[in-house]
Amino acid sequence: MFDMGQMGKMLEGMQENAEKLKGELASKSYSVKTGGGLVELTVNGNGEIIDLVIDDTALIDKDMLQILLIGAINDANKMVQQNQQSSAMNMLGGMGNPFGGTK
């Protein structure tokens, strides 16, 4: 039989784990370099840009700089998304079977 009290406790636990995960992600940082190091971008685990370094030689060519920035932002976002997915799967994997029963 399905126990609503148990379901409520499970949801509370999931919410606590989600908040914990959000904090853990925010404390991580990921750096990417493009153009042989002409642009270096660092983001936190929430995808917020926390540092950007542009080599002076990249300032000469606006089109190239735009391409390098787009590439760096896309690469950093992919890293963040992969880490978020991996962390969420690890969190869910530790819960076992939340609905009881057997396979």
C-alpha cells in the first residue's frame, strides 16, 4: 500500500538534497581556454561567469574575439551541464528505490 506520510518524507529529503547539491555546484569552478589561450573563461557550477581573461592580441580582431568568446561560453556551459547531470544522477542513485517493491 502507498504511504502518503512516507512520500512526504521522501519529498522533503529530495528537497534538502537538491538544496545541498545547489550549494555544492555553486562552490565548483570550471575554466576553459580557446584560441590557444587567447581567451580564458571561468564559470561556477551554476553557470555564472566568475572570471574572464582576454589576451591583448585578441583585441585586434573583433570577429575572432567574438568567435572565441562564443566557443568558450559554450564549452563552459557544456561542462556545467554535464556536472549537474552527473551530480543529480549520483544524488538519485543514493536513494535506492523510493517507491518500495521489488524489480
